[in-house]
Amino acid sequence: MTTATRLRKLFPFLNWPRPTAELLRSEALAGLAVGLMVIPQGVAYAVLAGMPPVTGIYASILPALLAVLFSASTRLSVGPTALTCLLVSAGLTGLAQPGSAQWVQLAIWLALLTGLLQLVLGFMRFGWLLNLVNAPVLMAFTQAASVLIIASQLPDLLGLRNWHSLASDPLHAWHLPSLAFGLGTLALLLVARRWRPAFPSVLLIVLAAAGLSHGLDFEAAGGQVVGSLPAGLPALSLPALPELSVLGQLLLPTLVITLVSFLETASSAKVDNERRGTRWNQDQDLIGQGLGKLAAGLSGAFPTSSSFSRSALNLYAGARTGWATVFSAAVVLLALWLFIPVLRHVPQAVLAAIVVAAVLGLLKPREFTRLWRIARVEAVIAGTTFLITLLVSPQLYWGVLAGVLMSLSHFLYQRLHPRIIEVGLHPDGSLRDRHLWRLPPLAPDTYALRMDAALDFAAAAEFERAIVEHLAAHPQTRHVCLFAQPINRIDATGVDALLKLSEQLRQQDVLLHISGMKLPVERTLLQAGWKPADPAHRLYRTETETVAALRALA
């Protein structure tokens, strides 16, 4: 590997195309669209995470830059996301008071720990571990989290002090100006999203709401507003190390945030790479996302992730490289000086409407019915994950962990119970399930079987049981034929099972036929002392040759 190649691998941004005037112009327009969207979203998501609103802007500058510089997927928008912020809030509930200095400190450590974990996984090329969460579990968890996010925003959106006040005094529980701001903003956001997705409608609506709030003296009338925000760049610093007992309580939220936030990244990265016709480098994206989270922690913010909606907007607006994110970060940086004083007057109901509008798109109840038609067991796992996530709130991570355990248990059950069928010759010339298609035996006194799995420790017992039980039920059987084309791997347990079975068949005067054994399997058997020329068994290369030989013997 040359020095230049090594440098390009270590620093992926060196692979970016040389900027031209035309390229920078299109990238600047895309970055402007995303930057104007992330400013109000960042503030709203920070509130959702229980953090000071300005930290949402901090999480959209340096983390976004580092993530795009060191990621393989350069068109993703990294910053605050609703799901990650909800997980931050859930992970810290009970450890500190939301918004307090201790809460902020723990959120920063969540960002540092999750970033460090993703960095280690990326450098060790362990991105494949993230495949432990399958699509149904992630879908169910995301939808349950979306329901909880919307429920958490309803009091602010509807102008309610809290749900208890609605029960005790329903007539005076509502703050009508807040209700008007919340529902009006939500309606405008939904209409604007359908009208022109790339238009900076979110920021314009927020600015209009701030002006209206200031003009109507909304805060003096009892309305809740964002309040004063510090201007200027965050000071990079490392917070004090919490006690070991507290760090131990952060381990489970760290694992879940690492897992879920990168799966958010995967959903966007796969779309991006499919459009570019390239292979997704998940390990490099882990490194980039990890550096982004570390930058978020050092900036005094919370864990970041890739936003599907902002990444889609980035692609829609014409972004081709990471330069769009550079321009987006510059827009957010400029906002720290221009818009911070304006955001002070924004009603909390408006921020709640921004969160609800963003999360509504994640609610897809028809996915459960679609999954039921495809795979009912997975649909049950998804439904159970959904219910557990709702029931254990705010400890949401138990929902995704339960889903992972159920899906792994289902996977293990399938591996322990491989599909083993007796085959017969179909009129079309293919070998199919004899009992399903009501076919005659392949040859008289013959048991012809096929196992659609590797012959390893998980399947060996079932493989042996199928043959032994058939011989016990059919003592006249003189030939056992294994169609081994689907068996692409055999381990030590499988070797022992096959050699033991071969010896058992020899003692019962039953001839073993093996058809289509693959080279890796044959090589492993030879290394174990198996002799291909043994008269106790016969080998064939093709199904046609095997069928002809069996019928000739009969």
C-alpha cells in the first residue's frame, strides 16, 4: 500500500473531489437548506433530551464537521435527532434532574462513551456486530419511541401545565395562546413539508412565531418560551469524571444509544450508497460517527446521530459531497450570532410542534400488518418489542434489548431445527419435498434426504435424528442418499456426526450415497481421516448421476 493510499484511507476527506465554482455553488445551496432546518430542530431536540436549548446548536457544528470529514458516507447530516435525544432522556432519568448541571454532565459523558465505543468498533472492523438488531425489531422500537416522543410533547403543544391539571381542573388547565401557537405551527409545518421540502419553512415559521410572541407579549401572559441563550462558540472542555457507580449506570444506555444511533445512520447511508452505486463502508462510518459524538461531548452537548429527514433533504437539495455539510455547519455557526437573541421569544409550544412534525413521519402502523403477511413470528417479535418499549418507559433500552434477545432466540431455534426433507423426483425433473408434492420414493428401499443448512454443531443432532428415526420406522431401507449441495460448511461436531452415522449404517448393512459434496466440506472430512474410496459409501457429483445410479441399483 502506497503512502498516498494509506493517507486517503486514514483521512477519507482527501478523496473528496477538487472543489470547483459550480460544485461549491450547488453544495452551498444544499448546505443552506439543511443548516436552516437544523437550527430550530436542534433547539427542539435539545429540550427533548432535557438539555439547555443552545446545546442543540452546539451539537450541529463541530460534531457534524468531524463526522463528515472521517465518514465514508459524506452526504449524511449529523447532529441532534429525536430518537437519540429520547434515549438520552430515558437513560438519565432517575440519575439527575433534567436541565441541571449534573444532568448536563452525564449527557456529555454519554456522548463521550458512545463516541469512544463507536470509534473502537470501527477501528476493530466490528461493524458487523450491529447486524444483531434486525429490521422488524428496529421498526417496532422506532415506532414505540415515536409514540412516546409525541406523548412527551403533547402538554407543551396543547398548552397544558401537566396532565394532572387536566384531570383536576379541565376548564382552566389549557393555556389558549400556547394551544394556538402549537397547533398553528404544526399545521403550517405539515403543509410546508408537502408543498416544498427544500424550502427553509421551519426556520421562517420559528422566526415568525418569535416575532408574534414578542409583539403579543406572550411570556408576560403566562406563556412558556425558550428564554435567554448564551451566544458565541462553546468552550471545548472535559467534564469531571462521575463516580464509578454512576458510570456503571451509564453503561446500558451507552450500549443502546451506540446501537440505535448507528442503525439510524445505516438507514440513511444505505440509501446514499445505493444512489451512488457504491458499497457501504460501515466501519469507516462508525469511526466518523464516533468522532462526531466525541466532538459533541467536548462541545458540552449530547450524543449525535445521522438524521434521516435532514439527510434526505441534503440529497434532495443536490448535495454531492461533504462540502454541503461544511456549508451547513457554517450556517449554524452564523446563527449563533444572528438568531440566538431572536430564539429567546420562541414559545415552547412551537418547539414541541417541530418535534411532533418530525416524528409523525416515523409512525407507520401498516408496517406491522405488512410484516404479519411476510413472517408471522417476526411480526409477533416486533409487536412484543413495541409493547415492552411502551410499558417500560422511560427505560426504553429494555424494549430494544428484549427485541434483540427474542430475534436471536428465534434465529437460534431455526439453526437448531434445520429444514430436512425427503426428496422425490418431480415431473419437471427437479428434486422436491416428496411428502409435500406427493411423489413416489426416489428408488425402492431408499431414503433420499436433503438438509438446507450447514452441518455444524447446531444442526448435527437433528440431521442424525432424522436418519435414525427413518431407519427405525422403515427397517427395509437399504440405501440412504444425502443430497449435500446445500451443505456449504461442516464443523468438528458435524464431522463426528457424519463419521458416526457412516459407521452405524455400515453395521446395519445400509449403503450411504452422497451427492454434490462441496469442496470445503470434503476437505474438512479428509483432514479428519475420512476415506472417499471406502466401499461403505458412494460419491456422486450431480443430481442426475445420483438418480440414475440409485435406480440402476434398484
